[in-house]
Amino acid sequence: MESQEFVKELVDTVNAFCRTLDDRPPAYSYIPLKTDEERVRVMQSRLFNELRAADLFGTWLRTTPEFEVKTLMAKSAGEEMVHAGLLANRIRELGHEPFDYSPLPAQTAMFNALEGLTDTCQRIAGFSLAGESVATYLIQKSLQAQSVPEWIKQPYRRISSDEETHGSMPQEILKRYATTPERQDVARRAVAMRLVLFGEYLSSLDRWSMGKGPW
Ligand SMILES: [Fe+2]
Ligand SMILES: [Fe+2]
């Protein structure tokens, strides 16, 4: 398959996943949340994601030979730490401790699984293309939602402009490198894996943040 056509297949898969969230936006988007206590929980969980994203990009640097991909990862690691700083400050301003948070088991599983990806196309497809596109989609929804307070929207306006590049640059990278059936196969599987695990994390965050379960 031509790599352009292949990238379109992946993007369509991710977009279809996003549309399944339309009817009932997850707690991750802050939209269904009713209290600041719930909102702070979700922000703590998403702060953890920013830190793990920085870890992943940093961890992958040494094993990424493609110059422009390595450059992008290094830049993204820095940006993820800026996002983490914005969210941590916001949580502190609300009178809570940003790092008083234990990752949800599904969240740990998702990041540990991503950490095990070894090929550049797998990593970029599974982490950046799949995950960051879903994150950007949900950030846009929360920025438009009336039920989301301004104190949440503020840091996410800055975060969203960075995340749009994290979600779109991968398409260019995959067009360039996902040129063999083998590379396309591992990248396709990485996207499928990420979406399964992301779905589990979103459901778990729904339960925990809204007080319906320990995770
Ligand atoms: Fe981020
Ligand atoms: Fe990102």
C-alpha cells in the first residue's frame, strides 16, 4: 500500500474512535463534571499523562536514528514539561497538591505498553498519531463547552496549539517512513493497541473521577 493511502487509513481509524466519544463526552474532556473536586482529579490524571509523555519522548531519543524524528521528539519532550507545569500550577492555585495522585491501572498499562514499542513508525503511530489526535479532539471539545469553567480552559488554550503539531507532524513522518508492509503492519497494530488502552483509561477515569469506583 502507498504510504499516503496507509496514513489515511490510520487517520480514519482514529477519527472513527473520536466519533464514538461524541454522544457521551468522557470525564477526560471535563464536560460531564459537576464539581471542582472532580475537575481537579481529572487535571491531576492529565498532569500525569503530560509527564509520562515527556518521559516517553525522552526515552526514545537514543533509539531514534531518523534525524527529523529525533528533533521532533526532543522538542516535544520540552513542550510536554511546559504543559505539566501549567497544569501543576493551576491545581496548586485551586489549593490542591498536583502530585498527590496514583495512576489508574489502565493508565499505567497504556504507558507501559507504549514504552515497549521499538520501531519509529510504531511509536509515532501509536503514541503521537493515535493518542495525541484523540487528546487534541477532546481538548477542542472542552474549549467549546459551556460546562467547562474558564480556569480549566486557560491552560488548555496554550496546550492545544502545541498538541495540534504533535498530532499532525506524525502524518508526515509516517508518509516518509511507513513504506514497507512490515512497517505498516506494526504501525497499524500500535494504533489499534493504543485505542483499546485509551478507551479503557477513559472509562476508568470516568469511574474514578466521578466517585463511582477506585479506578
Ligand atoms: Fe501535552
Ligand atoms: Fe503532546
